[in-house]
Amino acid sequence: MDYFKEYAGTKTYRDLIEEYYKEHKLKRDPDYVKEIAPQFEYNIYIRDFLNDNPDKSKRDAIEHWKIKKSMRGNNKYVRSDLKNKI
């Protein structure tokens, strides 16, 4: 959809379909990480937290997110967030 919105009026549906197949092929690559738009801070935080702490659960990530967003400053995950009490 991002591709379609970006090129509205300049690309054909065939171009859109070809782009879809490229994206679909990329998703099969285990090293592929799709960029999350900046307005989705929660999703970015959860993904970064879980990548940095494979031994933690999503529930742990959510609890740390709640603490992080209640504090002043940015909402990006940093390792020191683990020091915050749940």
C-alpha cells in the first residue's frame, strides 16, 4: 500500500503487482526486517526490546513500555530500561 500511495497516478496496477511479489519474496528472507514507521513507537519499542532480550516475554516488553511512556523523554528502547521497576 505504501508503494501504491507513493506512486499514485504514475504507476500501473501491473507495477503494483510486481512490487507486491518483490515484497513477498523479501519476507521469506530470515534477515529481512521491515521498517516500522516512526509514529508506531509502541511496535518499535516491543520489537527492539524482544530482540535485545530473547529470554523475556512480550508481557515483560509491554510492562516496560508502560513505564517508559510514562517517563519524560523519548520512547525508544534502551538497555537501561530493564532497571526500571515493574
